Amino acid sequence: MLLEKHGGKIPSSIEELTELPGVGRKTANVIRGNIYDIPSIVVDTHVGRISRKLGLTKQEDPEKVEHDLEAVLPKDHWILWNIQIIAHGRTICTARKPACGECFLREYCPEGQKHI
């Protein structure tokens, strides 16, 4: 499909990317942000979970989380949000045992406030 429809070039639009077999919205946004430097929000489990903890969204559906974050985060911070929140979710704010005492976002997090 990439060869036939796009002449071997990876497309940059979310619509064309998600038409490719095996490419969902998350992967499409990774490609857009990392290859084309197009501001995109990648919603993985960490981004969704931490964004809900911080009250930036109440949604569970990744696409709805993405749209909620687009509405509250400055566009020039979208790619950095992905990188930083994913790393934060893997190291400090883990799903099983968040280290609220070490968290730099604790003052903004209702759950973290319980540990001050």
C-alpha cells in the first residue's frame, strides 16, 4: 500500500497514516511528531493515566484523551508532553506503585496531594 498509493513515501496526514495496515492513531501521531515535526499528542497508557490523575481529562478512550489534551496544552508543548509524561509514567508515576513523594507534579495532582 505504501508503494502503490504513496509512491514509497510515508504520508504525513493522520487519515492517510491510519489507512495503512497496522498503523493506528498512536503510531500515526508518533510518525507525525518524530518524522515530520508536526505537533501531535501520543496517548499511551502512561499519558492517559497521568493526564486523568492531573485532571486534564476524564476520558478513557485514547482519541478523546488526545482531543482533551489538545484543548488544554499549548501546541508547541504537545511532543514534549508525550516524551516527558511517558518517561514519568515509567519511572516515577508507575501504575502499580507511584512514587508521589518524588514527583515534581505532586502539587498539581489530587492523588499526590494526599502524600504531602
